[in-house]
Amino acid sequence: MTEATKSIPIENTNFICKVQTTQAELAELSRQLDFEENHFYWLKKFLKFVFLCPVQPKIIQKSGRAMMHSTFIFSIAVTCTRAYKELFVNEIYPPMLAELAFQLIVLSSTYTIYLQAIGMEKELYRMCEVVTIDWLGINDPEEKDIMRVVCERGSRLIFIHFGILLPCFMGYAFAPVALPYILNRYLPENRTLKRSLCVHAELFIDQDKYFNFILGFVIHMIMLVLLITCALDLAYTSCITYIMGKIIWIGRVFEKLNEINIYDQSPSLKQKADIYVRQTVIGLIKRHQKCLVFSQMLNDACSPNFIIVVASLVILLSLSGSMAIVELSYDLSSAAKMAVAFIVLLVIVLVMCYPSQLILDASHDIYFKCYSSKWYEYPVRTRRLLILMMIKAAEPCCMTIGPTTPLNFNTAGKIIKTALSYVTTLVSLCAL
């Protein structure tokens, strides 16, 4: 047997293991993983910020979640109170109602997704267990290097996402406060702007007198929305890149199989090579099947959330885009606030679809690696195994919105196109 065949690992039996660990055991394994991989350290930190980390102490988790529940319920209640006042007490002003609708949809959808994440605590624990035990069980240095590179790519994506969203969220919060101080120096006296909050709520107190306290609460609420968005996105992207790393490693093993020259060897070595290739292909099929199982587990956990997220994004993009255009002639601070919101929502759409597109491309790559292998040199039984592998790889391995709609760049384009069509419709209706 050649050196190329000796360097190919057949299977890592720890992947999708059946071992059930206690929380203390998983916490210890997780601490070991933190020392090896900086990527998982930051994933745990983000999840701890929103009290969703599986290895977090229960007392801290429960008290933190109670704070999150009270904050969201209070924010939704004061927003609904203000909406009721605008509809039935004050004179109806459509831009104000649109901003209240925008605010209420953001709060309710974020809170709903957070509640679903809490409800999927067992699934989150199981996925954390699988990834932790399998990562610590990887012995091949090349495989670990591939996994590390792919996971770090996903981590960089989230930090870029966080780096874009943080200034945008802060700009959304401070634009109505800072713009009047800047623009009033250059505007005529009859068009001076008054500082205001980025959100509208009925707190039954004097807003001018307690403006700084209310602004602090608003910033606190915006940071919670930002942390929930980034923490869940980081967990989702980490799982996606982990599966993608496994699939890339399968493709790398197929490339190594192509380096084996079966025909140039003696009959005895040829028989050993045939047996080894067949066993390796069987191991790769098992590993690929485990990737599909983990992918389905992740999709079952995320798919209900994607329905809420996509529906909310279409509505929010439509409201923010139309209000940014309509308010441009009346209120510059409100227009700037809605323009920032529109940009943030576009970033969220792309970041949500990008990881699923990556795993879809990696799955298609496995299909072509099988097709371009030296299948014509293999025995008939090995060829049948390759056909089975190609059939499995031909199935789209990606996240879905609901039961059927794939989450990829094509879907992102449809979401943005649909939202822009609603923007033009709403702007036309406001011009009447």
C-alpha cells in the first residue's frame, strides 16, 4: 500500500456520538475546548450575554432571563400604549403610526425568537455536546487545521456583522439626538429641529425632564436586540461552518484517493488497495450521513425562526424604506433614522443567507469530487458506493424557510426585491 493510502483516516466515530453528558461534564469539556480554540470562547461569551449558554450556571441563567422577559414585556407594553394613544386620542399622523408599527414588529419578533431559543434549550445543549466532543476527538492535524480555518471564517463573518450593526444601531439611537445639535447651526430659525428619541413610547412622565434617563433605557433595549441578533447568528453560523468543515474534509480525502495508482501495482497490492479504497469510501459515506443528520437537526431548530424573521424583514424593509423617502422632505432626523434601519436590515438579510449558501456550495462540491474521482479504476462494489454517495450529495444540504423554501442568495434577492416593490407602492400611496 502506498504512502497516500496510509495517511487517509477512515472515520471519526465521535461525530454525532450517542454519549449523554451531564451539564458539569459538558462544562469541563467546554473549558478544555476554550483553551484550544478561541472561536468557541467568543461563541460562549455571546450566548452568556443573552443567557442562552448551555454550560451557564442555572441561577444566573434564570435571573438573567427574568430581566430579559421584563424588559421586553415592558417595552412592548409602552409601545402599544403609545400606538393606542395615536390611533384613538391624538390626530392620526401616518408617519408616526408607521414608526410605531416598525418598533412594535422589531420588539415582538425579537422577543418571539428569544422565546423559541429558550424553548429549544435541549436541542441547543445536544448540538453543543456533539460539536464539543467531536472537536476534542479529532486526532488528525490536517483535519483539525481545515476545521479551524473554516470555523474562523465563520467567526470573522460574525465579527464583521457585529462591527457593522453596532455603529448602525448606535447611529439609529443617537441620530435624532445628535442631528438637531449639528443641523440647527445651519438651518434658518423657522426650521430648527428639536431633539427626540429614536423610539416612541408612552411612559406617563415628562419626556423633556427625564430625557437622559429615557435615552439610557432606549440604548439598553437596543443593545439587547443587538446582542440577541448577534448571539443567535453566531451560534447558527458556527454550526453551519462546522458542517462545512466536515464536508470540505470529505472532499480532501477524495482528492487523496485520486493519488492512489491501483493499475501500476502488483496483484496483491492492488487487492489491498481496492479493499482500502472501499473501506475509505464506506467511512466517508458514514461521515457524510452524519453531516446530513446534524444539518437536519440544525434546520429543525432554525426553520421556525426563519419564517418569523423573513416575514418581519419584508415588512420592516418596506416600512423603513418608504418612510426614509417620505420623511426626507419633512423630518431629516426621522428620515436618517429610517435610512439607517433600512441598511441594517439589508445586512441582516445577507448575513442570514450567506452561511446556508456556503454549505450548499460545499455539498455540490462533494458531488463533483465523487464524479471526478478515478471510479473507472475501482471494483464494481466501490463504484456502487460512489453512486450512493453522489445521490446523497445531490440532495440540497442547506437551511430552509419552513418545510421547502431554501435559504440562499436567490432567496435573499427575492426578499429584497419583494420589499422594494412594497416600498414603491407605499411611497406612491403617501403621495396621493
